[in-house]
Amino acid sequence: MGMDPLAAWVSALAGPPEGMAMGLERMQAVMARLGLDARLPMPTILVAGTNGKGSTVATLEAIYAAAGYHTAAYTSPHLWRFEERLRLAGRPASADLWQTHLGRVKDASDATPLTFFEISTLAAVLMIAAAAVDVAILEVGLGGRLDAVNAFTPDCSVITTVDLDHQAWLGASRAAIGLEKAGILRPLVPAVYGDLDPCPSVEAQARALNVPLYRLGQDFRMDGDGGGRVWEGWGMRLPVPLSPLSGEGQWANIAVAWASVQLLQNRLPVPVQALTQGTVQLRLPGRCQELRPWGLAGPILLADVAHNPQAIRQLSAFLSARKGGGRCHAVVGMLRDKDLSGNLTPLLPLVDAWHCVNISDTTRAATAGDLMQVLRVLGVGSSTAHPGVAGAVEEARRGLGQEDCVLVFGSFHTVSQLPAAWLAEEG
């Protein structure tokens, strides 16, 4: 699979990644030339965190849409097409619109080399401003403090979770990573934090900046299990409908989104009906997504972009809860800068056969042979190598029935090789 044409163009516009220091100075310089203010004219929500960002953005987007607001949601990375990175009123911005505003960024930044993410963020915010949306929901790309999205001023900050990932850029400890995520906090601007085990560095930074910080499990909570969930906060107890998103971690993301909506009620009133309607209607391909592409007689397909230890632990818990007596065949492709051993270990007791794939659309990919070697060291007797996901899935499903599962996981690059029509199905 080659690079998406728009993504290839942005890559060509971007400066060389080596020697490009993280920081907001380049963003701010080009924003000034473009006439973009850090304070956008509409309420703006910044969403950072190790895991759960995309799900939280999608939940907020669906709730505000259900309440009748014109929404903008900027996320990364994309699964299939670069255009997916910005949704206006729930639909990806068109390639023509992207090209127009990427051209504006190019013209304004000739003397300032920008990264791929800085270019895409500037173009997306130009489109958001031009569309005059009612609410802008912006997902942080990496960390928080020095991320391009943090050049814009939030009216509500969201930190979903803090765990180990991208240590080469963000620091080797949870405390260091938490401090980077907390870089999106602003004095007196309300913030929502979704860790049931809060990171002390996040809380300390909130105190230092006099940030009203609302924490899952303390200031608001999600009670119950199965279909009997209740969200509690700000003196309210509201029943939560079943969501199309699977897994325990998704309930936390929904709780965080609901809390964020409450904090902005004065500027963006949302009735309870829109909270529940949006939660039922939200869609997000590739997040612990259960599908039946082979009909009711065939196995479940479970697709998950999980690629760090925290996300893999959540995936393992979900798989363990649903496994029963069925078999699980895993198709895995990962990036080599991830914790390969740490990501594979929690799944070892749950997977009956391993199919390792090569990822062809990035030079950062671990090879199928790399993954097989890690599995051998972890005690897996045998695994199979495949040049791509399609052949691996076809072999993995062979001989499996309706009680069984084919798990495809490890990276956005891996899940993106599944047919888009499958992941767009109602789960």
C-alpha cells in the first residue's frame, strides 16, 4: 500500500525530520503570517493523552452534533485517507479543500521549515476558522506541551490517560510523560482527567497553574457494569446507553467526554437527550471493533489499533472477558520503535496462533521476522510470516467458527490494510 496522495504532498512540503526540534516557535511564526490567532473564535477543546484521545474526540463530536451544533474534529493519524484528519459536520474535509489550505500554509511558511504535523494542523485550523463551526475539538498529536495543537488556546483541556509511549520524545517515566501531557493546561481553564490512577505530575501542574481539574473516579464517575452504566457528576446521575465502542476503556472515554460537555454548558448547552443520542450514534473504526465480515457462521473479526502496553492491557482484558471456549488467531504488525515484547506478552495466554505481517507504508515498521523472533523469545513455538494483512487474515480465519475470533492489531498501519467497507459496517 503506497502513501496517500495528500499525505505524500504534505511529506514533500515538510522539512527534514532530523534536526527538527519540538517546539511551538515555528507554529507561532507561521500563524502570525496567516493571521491565525491562538484564541479561535469558537469554543475549543484540546484532547491529549496516551490512549483514548480518538474515542473521546469522536464522542464529543457525536454529542455536540446530536445537540444541533456544527462541529469540527481534528484527529491523527488517519486510517485510509489523509482527508479523514479533519471532519466538518461529521464528514471528512474534501481533498480540494485540503489542497487549497495546504497551499496557503506553504505560501506562508517558505522561510520556516515545518513538520508534517505542523503543516496539517495549520491547514486544518484554517479550514475550521473558514467554516465558522460552533465547536472545535482538536486532538494532540504527540505529548502536549510542545505539540503543534497546543499553539491554540483551549476553553476546556482533556487528558485521557498517561502511560508509557513515545519515551524517546516524552521521557522515560510516567511522571515525565504526565508533565508533557499537562502542557495543554492553562490557568483557570477547566480540565478533565480520565486516569483512575492519576499521575501526580499532572495534578501538581494543575495546582501550580490554578487549573480546576476534574478527575474520573473522584469528581465524576461511571458506575455499574454491562448495560447498567450510570454517569455521576455535578449532582446528576444519568443512565448511559450501550455504545458501539467495545471495551472497558471506552466507558472511561465516554465518562470523560460527558464531563467535558458539562464544563462547557454555559457556552454550548447540551440537553441530556443529546448526551445519550450522541453516545449511541458515535462511530470510530478500528478501536476494539467487533465485526462479522464472514457472516454469522464465521468467526468474529476484532480490529484494534492498540500499539502501546496500556492499550494492549485493555485489549487483553476485553479479549479475556469475551473469549469463552473459542479460539483466537492473531494478525499483528507493529512499528519497530514500540515495545514489541511488552505489547505481545499480555496476549500470549489468549492467542492460539500468531500471524506476523510486514507493514509496507512506513519505514518505521518492524518486519514479520522481527515479530516472530520476539515471539520465539517469549516462548511461542511457532508463528507464520505474511507479506501483508489480507493474506494473513485469510489464513488466520481458516477453520474457525462463530465462537472463534480473528484479532488484527498493533498499529494504525496494520488495521488500515483491512477493507474499509468492513470497518464501516455497523458493529
